[in-house]
Amino acid sequence: MPDTSANTTSSSPETSADLVVLGAGSGGYACALRAAQLGLTVVLVEKDKLGGTCLHRGCIPTKALLQAAEVADAARDGHQFGVKSALEGIDMAGVNKYKDGVVAKMFKGLQGLVLSRGINYVEGTGRFVAPNAVDVDGQRYTGRNVVLATGSYARSLPGLEIGGRIVTSDQALNLDYLPERVVVLGGGVIGVEFASVWRSFGADVTVVEALPRLLPAEDDFCSKQLERAFRRRGIMFKTAARLTGASQSEAGVTVSLESGEQLEADLLLVAVGRGPNTAEAGYSEAGVRMERGFVLTGDRLQTNLPGVYALGDIVPGFQLAHRGFAQGIFLAEEIAGRKPSTIDEDGIPRVTYCEPQVAAVGLTEAQARQRHGEIETITYDLAGNGKSVILQTRGAIKLVRAKHGPVLGVHMVGDRVGELVGEAQLIVNWDAYPDDVAALVHAHPTQNEALGEAHLALAGKPLHAHG
Ligand code: NAI
């Protein structure tokens, strides 16, 4: 348990510990759990709910919605498999009950875990007031080390006020009705996932993306595959399109584009990225080096202040829960003096859970070319993969390798390919050569086999591949 002592130099009561973590999202709680496991005394401060965005407003509830969407598609498409079924409709209250049940179960489990590790969990809004201190409602928590882990919020655009029919993912997750027509602003990860859910539920959906392709951060192979699939699904999208404004009334929302076009909808989802939650936490006032609201760190996640570290969405890089977990564990071990290896950001897998899924790890073709000069790529169509044909999914896998070198990137599009990213990340993170993977026997019929086949092809010995 933390060693608690009265502070003699300050008027506010004080608690001290080896580590104070500000923010109990994926990164913050992972750090606290690992630190406690390593014998450190830990204070974990959270103003909202333990588990943060991922558990309450992000990964978990959105993937529950996507699961409900998959069930809706299966009901609608039963005929493809000779099964007589039809989609009668979507009961949003039922969907929300299922989704909230999933979140509640995970929340309870996490609360039990934090309690069982003897972490001093403090509910309240924390402010970083000095390099070793966090203030929570007048109570001061000092740590030999402090980890800043305050996460991110859904951004909007200037002039676009969130409210009513104009929502971010926060409100979109809790709609008690199903919109008939939706405009999704932003064709990044959140945009395409929600577009996918609403389309599966039967809505007319239009995605408006400022850059020339959907999922612009991924390899353009993934964007092309996804755009093709979205067209087949009747999801409309406008790329290289800019919004000039949006207005709402009782009847609907009108979205105006720079082209002069106007889109009418029941709902506008704003999904233009997430900003760091740093403005009100006292960081810059206390001297933390920042840039555009993000906390700058070295590769060991240290800030410019001694004993002060940062992790997760407030540190530039992928805003992903599993990056936060990894950084949290890393920092706990670092603070405990275990000298852990630094995290290779290029090796962090990425999955977008729309239908079809998009999963990737490592470098895109463009990045690989820039860093390694000569490269080789291969694409393997899932049409050659038995399990994918059984699932009636389309898609492909693209591999990128340095010329005569290891595999640098794996990019996949298709139903369930998110589950293949585990093998893909071992390949990329262990610097495997195509021959290494080609020599491994993949179970038949699985979709993993497609990864094996793609590596056989890249190793110059394709089996079920044309050309
Ligand atoms: P994002 O950065 O993935 O996508 C935002 C998109 O909005 C970009 O494509 C951008 O070009 C576009 N955009 C920006 N301003 C625009 C404008 N004025 N008009 C039209 N388009 C505009 O951010 P997103 O989707 O909001 O997600 C936030 C973060 O959450 C991301 O880092 C994402 O990785 C993470 N996340 C991860 C998930 C996963 O791992 N499955 C699921 C959901 C979110």
C-alpha cells in the first residue's frame, strides 16, 4: 500500500508513492498494474471511469456495434449459404443493451484487477502541479516518478459545433435510434468503422474525406481494396472533398462541400481525428515540453522533466490502445529499473474493423521505398484461399520486403483478417525472410494459410497463385 504521510511544507494534505499515474485509460492502468506487480507503490488518478476511452467510448463498444452489424449482415445474406433468413430490423435498444453489457463486464473485471493489486485508485480531476506532484481536489499526490497518461478527445472543426444531429463517436455510440441517412466526415479509422456499422444496419451512408483516398494512413493497396468493397456494399464516399459548413434543423442536417454540393442527412458524424487531452492538465505550466498540444518524449518515453514520463495518445504516434498498453508496461519496468527494450513503433499492428477488415503491420510500400530504396512486393488474392471462399469474402494480402531482405510490411483486406495480424506481426517484428515463413506449415483450411501462400509466392515458389 502507498506510504501516506502528512506534508509539513504545504497546506494541502499529501500522499506519496513510488509512482503517480495521471489517467487510467489503457496506458495508465497498464502502467499501474505492472508497476504494482513489480513491487512499486502506485497512485492511479482518474476523473472519469477506469478503463478510459478504449473501454467506455472506443475500442470495446465500437467493436460490439460491429459485431451486431456482422450478425445483421449474416441474417440478410443467409441465402448465399442456402440458409433461409431475413433481416427483420434493428432493435437499437437491444443492440445498446448487448454493447453496454460487454462494457460493464469488462469494467467490473478491470476494477477487480486494480483493487487486487493494491493500487491506490483516486477518483477526481488531477492536475500536474510540479515535476513530482499531482493535485486532485486539493489533495496532493507526490511520486518519485509521474506518468502522464491523459489520453485524447474527439476533435471537431472550427465552426462545426457538436450537438443535436452533429455528433462525434462519443454520441454516435449511444444513439437510441437508427439514422436513415448519415454523412460521415473523415474517412479514417473511426469514419469507416461507423460507416460500416450503419450500412449493415440499413442506412444510406456517405463518407466525406479530405485526402484522396479512404484510410489515407494505410498502404494505398488497402484503400483501393476497401473502396472497391464499400462500392459493392453501397457505401458512398467522396474523397478529396472538403466541407465548407453544416447546418441542422428539426428535419435534418445539411452538409455543404467546397464543390458546391450539398448532402442531406439525419446525422453528421465528425470523425476528423483525436486531439491530446493536455490543455487543462497543467503540463505546459509546469514546464513540460510540448508541441501542438502533444507531450514530447524521448524514445524511453521520458519528458524533459526528470522522473516525468508520458504515454499513449498524448505522445505523437499511433493513437491505439495496444500501443498504450505496451508503453504502460514499458514505463513500469523502466521506473522499476528493469531496463526494458524500447518499443518499435513500426512494429505496432493496426486493425480497422469495418467490413471488410483492414489489418496491417510494418511499413507501407511508399515508406519502405523511401527508407530501403529497392524493394519487392507481392499481392495474394483471397480468391485462392479456401477458407476465404467458404466465408464468401473477397480481399487480398500484400507483402513488402527489402530487395533480398526481410519482410517489412504486411497489409491485408478481407473478412476476419484482423485475426491474421498476430502472425503478421511476428513475421515483421522478428525480421523474418519470406523463406522462413514459407517453410512453416499453415493449417488448412484457414485464412492464415493465405499468409503462408503469400510468403511462398514471395519466396519464388507460389502454390495456389496464378501468374
Ligand atoms: P484518423 O486520423 O484515422 O482519420 C481522420 C480522417 O479525417 C483523416 O483521414 C483525415 O484526412 C480526415 N479529415 C480531417 N479533416 C477533414 C476535413 N475537414 N474534411 C474531411 N476529412 C477530414 O482519425 P479518427 O478516424 O478520428 O480516429 C482517431 C484515432 O483513433 C486514430 O488515431 C485511430 O487510429 C484511433 N482509432 C483506432 C481504431 C482501431 O484501432 N480499430 C478504431 C477507432 C479509432
